[in-house]
Amino acid sequence: MIAFWIAATGLSAVTAGLVLRGAARARPVDDAQARLEPHRRRLAEVERLAMDGLLAQDELKAARAEAGRGLLAAADQAETWERGGVAVRKAVVAIAGAACVAGVGLYVWLGQPELSDQPYLKRVAEWKAADPATLQPAQIAAVLEGVAAERPNDAEPLVFLAKARAASGDMAGAEQALRRAVDRAPNRADIWSLLGETFVIEAKGDIGADAKLAFNRALKADPKDLRARYYLGRARIAEGDVAGGVGDWRALLNSLAADDPARTALGREIAEVEAAGGLPAPEPAAAQNPQVQGMIAGMVEGLAARLAQSPDDPDGWVRLVRAYAVLGETAKRDAALATATARFKDQPKVLAALRQAADTPPQKTAQ
């Protein structure tokens, strides 16, 4: 640890020297404010349009990025350096180096470099002993990470870890856990199909090459795997082979038990596809498949639970309001909107984003 801080000190000093050398070589520009003013006005105009609700979210991001790039470029050209001679620059570098060394010295004197991360480990131990029903998905995931490390040859903890991460909104982490799980249990069809479904969710309903590979590996391990059969049939329909995909779905429907609730949902989806001659909406899988719908609902509730504990996250509130709007949960949308509006009442840009999120149309589902 000490060696790390010594190395960090050296790197900081070198970086300070390079920055100062670059600043010393900057050419003076007399009309700096004139260069910057048009870009500032452009950025202010973008923000005004956003507050008025005249820019969609994607258009707003692109406009901000373009205006910001122009402002930065103009600022780079307008940089000046008051040249005070070699002695002044050496003094500044010496002061920067002394500050770095003093910081390391204070850490060695007051800190405890060898102390392990006991507070976090203690919290994880408390979560492990607690009732799982009282924990948030992220806390459950932290516990399961330890369990997976303790059982390096067992894929099951990784499967539960993936589900906990998905419920907390960490789909990339869920994918990573499932990839490790299939390495440990390459013949588990359920893990392969879960991995494929994760790919589909990450791609917002698109069944790409990675998802197809995972579903085919699931069918190789178990030709009766329901999830893989559903998605591969859906992929055929999306690619234009409507008759083949519907045929796969009918075979799947006939294999379900008479009292299986999935029969009704799948039957309705087959009827819609036949009536429309194809998939009726770009992303109906997430809305119509109960397994996917449950995972998405868990992710949204995980976000809501996180915001309840850490509410000073305007982007998180915008995502939550939009998610409730997409799911058609108008009561929860309005409640989240009211809470966020009260919290960020003095931030007009956040309020505009919240209003735009609340106006998102609900996702089409099968009736």
C-alpha cells in the first residue's frame, strides 16, 4: 500500500509538470471572450428549448454534446498563460510536488494502510444473517457474491446472483454472472436460456446472434426447454418466417399443461401474429412473456427501493417515472412524479425531464 502511494505521488508530480509545461506553451489570444460568447449563447438556447419541452431526450443529448464540443474547442483556443519565467514555473511544480508528498505523509501518519475493509465486510455479514425478505436486491447480490466465491464449483449461487443483479437494474452484471455459471455447468439448459433471455432484455427485445447461440445451447442440453423454444420461434417470426415461427409456438403451446397460465398468453400472441401477419410491435416479448415481465418489474422496483434510500439522484427519478409510464402503472408514475417534483422543485431542467418522462406512452401489451 505504501509503495502504491509513493508511485501515485511521483505520477502526480510528473502530471503537474506536464500540465504546466503545456500551459506555458499556450499562445495568448486577445479576443477570448468573443470566441466563447457564440457557443455560450448556443448552449443556453439548447437549455431553453429543453425547459420548454421542445426537444426530445435524444435530440437534447445530441444538441448539448454538439454545443459543448464547440465551447470546449473555443476555450482551448482561448487559453493563455501569464509567462513569469522559469523560476516561477519551477516554484509551482515544487509546490505541487510538496503537496503530494505532504498528502502521503498525512495518510501514513493518520491512516491505517494495512486495515482491511472491515466496515463493508461487517455489513455483508449482517445481510447474510438477516431475513432475505428485508434486504434490497443489491444487498442480496453482495451476499451471493461471497457465497459464489465460497463454492467455486457450484453454478447455483451464480444463477441467484444474476437474478439479484437483474432485479437491482444491473443487467450487465447479471450477464457476467450467467456467463460464469455456464462455464461451471455447461450442460444446464436453464442457465443457457436465462443467459439468452438476458441478451434479449439488454437488446430491448431484439434476438441477436448471442441470444440465438445461447438458446440453441439450451435446446442441445434439453430439447424441451420452454424459454429457448419460445424465443427461437419468435426470432423466426421476426426474420420473416411467420409460418415457421407460429408452427414452433403451436408445438410449444401443445406441450404446456392444461392449467399452465402461460397457455393463455401464448395463445393470444399466436392469434395476434396470425392476424397481423407478423409481430404486432417491436418489443412485445418483454410485455407478453411473464418471465421477462417479472424480471423487468423487479428491476423497476429495485430502482424505486434504491431511490427511497438515496433520493438525491435526478436521473434515477426520471428513469423511474419513465419506467412506470411505459409499464402503464399510472398511480405509481404519478406518485414518483410528485415525490421527485417536490424534491427538485428548484431545478427547472430536472422538472422538464420529469414531465417528458411522465408523458411517455405505455408499452403495447396483448389483450
